[in-house]
Amino acid sequence: SDVCSSDLAFSAYASATQAVSANVFTKVTFDTEDFDTNSNFSSSRFTPTVSGYYQLNASVTFTSNSPAGGLRFYKNGVGYGQGSEFSSYANGVNGSVIMYFNGSTDYVEIYAYVSSGSFQGHTVDSSYPRYTYFSGCLLRGA
């Protein structure tokens, strides 16, 4: 059988650059949808209307290298799961989590950060479509 339900899946990406302030988590804007089979993705936020366990994936690519950076999943406005971090002058982070949603009020957003120093003023890279993306699907209903 399939791993994900094709009836409950979404994929979005950043098609515009976005400034990310140094040393603070910034909500990433995903302004273009590839698909949203149940209309649960809006304003860079996924709010599923079916309770259950969801696989979520995200990647953020910056326009230039940074001494350090990271990605975090925020559930209901609170840090929930940490994606990859880098500390040796890289320009991208990614992560995936399995998260339970109650099907009514729970939601998730993606936040990213970069460290300070000479690399302040990073921007999310949109020159390569889908380098900065957010996707997910229902694994199993509750």
C-alpha cells in the first residue's frame, strides 16, 4: 500500500526571496503551491482538517553561505522539531518530522535562522524553484 494518502497531501515552495534576520527564527514564506489536495495549506501554514499522523518535509536554501543556521518546525506557534543545522559555511538546511494533528486547531509552520557576523542579511533563495519547499501528507488517521 501507499505510504501517504494522496487525498491529504500538499507541496509548496518559495518563489520570491525573503530576508532572514540574524540570530532569530523567521517564519519562511511559501507563496506558491504545487498542489494542496484538501485545501489545508494557506498563508505558509498547514492546518489539516483530518486528525492523524502526518509526514512533513521542509528545506530552506539561502542565497549565500553563513557560519551557522538551522530550520525548525513550529506547531501551534511553538518550536516542535529541529531540522538540520550547519556550522561550517553552508547555505541550506532541511528536515522532516512525523507529527500528530487533532484535525481542527493544530497547525504547523516553518522557521529558519542564520547566525550573525559578516553574513547578516541573508535571503531565502528563490532563483532555483523548489529549493525552498514545504510538503506533507497523511500517514495514518487517528
